Amino acid sequence: MVDIALLESDLTAAIAAAGSADALEDVRVRALGKNGSVTALLKTLGGLSPEEKQTKGPLFNGLRERVTAALGTRKTILEAAALDVQLAAERVDITLPAATVPVGRLHPVHRVMDELTEIFADLGFAVAEGPEIESDWHNFTALNIPPEHPARAMHDTFYFPADANGDRKLLRTHTSPVQIRTMMSQKPPIRIIAPGRTYRSDSDATHTPMFHQVEGLVIDRHITMAHLRWTLETFIKAFFEVDDIITRFRPSFFPFTEPSAELDVQCQWGGGELKVGEGSDWLEILGCGMVHPKVIAACGLDPTEWQGFAFGCGIDRLAMLKYGMTDLRAFFDADLRWLKHYGFSFLDVPTLSGGVGA
């Protein structure tokens, strides 16, 4: 006959002596496991008479409940002690200065995108986005680019295999399809910029198969080239952080604008450094023009009522010009030494009041 009081006393002492979760688990198994001492007592109930069950059943079940409660209490104590040890080991004195300076750096392209967003947001422009895998219609046809235009050639554009209908998707060659999608989904007036990745089959020191562009679009009534020029000059002064600039429009041709122009800004090259707003040299910044009436009509708008201007430039090239980088391929080499030299602190947020490059 098992002495229940003695068994309970032994188990209680073992539980109290358990100094770790593993030791406590061993006690639990010895008591309440499949072959545990308390479990063995409970198994004997099946062979007892009804009268014996009425007297011994409450004793055995009471023992199990008290042992279970003691195990739970001890487990809580051990977990609290382990947590105290962990917190003490991981304690950080927040009153001390940081031991190291954060080493993460923002890529120059990311930085320039933030600067562009800040500048144009101040001018009332919203940021628009679109898919990088585009249809031929959005990327070419709606932009008044004819079927025989060289931009549609296989050696310039990344095409996907044709579907069952013979249509081929492509990686967008510019962010202009975002303009199309915006004009088709929003009612004028429209003022947006569309920064993002674009793709063309080209690679050298100033070209990569994947690069970044930003395009701007304004659609409203009575828009003229004067509005375009003021917008671009304001943007260039803010981006290069100069008080005054001299610009010129050179006639050009783009299928989606008429008239079209290249915008040059007066500058000075010297000692490997570019100074915008002074000197006798000229620097081409971007292409621009008045949105072609056919493009406006393709988007379901009446070109006799709505006019607008558009412009576009390479974000990577803007970063090269402003921050003195000479090889575009290094932008995508994932060289931490390059990023450490040309990158920006993630805490350095560009603002117009502080100068977007401050």
C-alpha cells in the first residue's frame, strides 16, 4: 500500500528543488507521465470495488490536482527568474551615447527620387505610378509612335513572347505610359510626375538595360509653353540649389509632343566639377514639349478644350550631374565601397527649406 502523504511530500520536495525547466519536466514525468507514480495510483482505481473507489478515488485525484498545481506554480517562478536573467543580460542604458554611427546608406537614385518628389510636391504635382510590364498600345500607339518607328525595334525593346492573340507585352521603355493611364483614369486638371524604372537594350558608361526616369505631365485649359518653361526653370533651380539660371529651348522632335524641345541650362565645367547657372557652356537637361493633340484624343479628352505639357529626364543622369559620378554602370554593381562613398544617410531627409541636397 502506497503512503499517499509520503509520496506527496517527496514530489513536493522534488518540485521545490527543481532549478530549471528541464528538471521540473523530469519531476512532472516521474509523477504524471505515462508510467508516473501518481498515474500508477490512478490506474489501480479500475480494479477496486465501488466502496474502495468512493474512498480512494478522491484521495488519488486530489493528489494529482495538488501535484499539478505545484508544478504550475514552480513553472511560473522559473520562467519569471529566466526572464529576469535575460532582461539583465540584454539591458541597454539609453542615457549613453550611441556606440556606433548607423552604417546603412541610401542609394543616390533613391535620394534623387526623394528630392524630385519634394520639389514637385511643392509645385502642386502628385506622384503617379504604373506597371513596368506594358502593352504595345500604352507604350507606343497611344503616344503617337508609328508602327515603323525605330523605338519599336527588337534591338531596342525587351518584348515578351506573343500571346494567343498575337499581342506582345513589353518592358516599358519610358514612364510615358503612366501619363496615358492617368489621363484615361482621371479628369483634368492633371498635374503629376511619374518616376520609376524603365528598360532598353543598351549598355555602356552612360546607358544601362534598366534605368530610372521621371516624367511630368500637366493637362488643363489654356496651358502654354510659358507655363512649361517656368515649371522647368523652377525645378532646375531647386534641384541644383542655385538662385538663378539661364536656359534655352532647342527645337527637337518627339512623337508625343508638338512642339517639342530639348532644354539646355547654362553651366561651367572645371576641375571635374559642374556648376549650374554660370559659365559659357550649355548642358542638356531634359526633353519636353506640348502634349500632342493626338495623344490627348487617344485618352478620350477633347484636344480643343484641354492642352498640356510634358517633360522627361533620366533620374540616374541627374544623380550623376549633381553628385559627380562618371559611370552609370557602377549604380548597379552593388559595391558597398561605392555606396559608402556616394550614398546618403537615411536620416538626411531632403527639404526645400534646407535645400534638397543639404
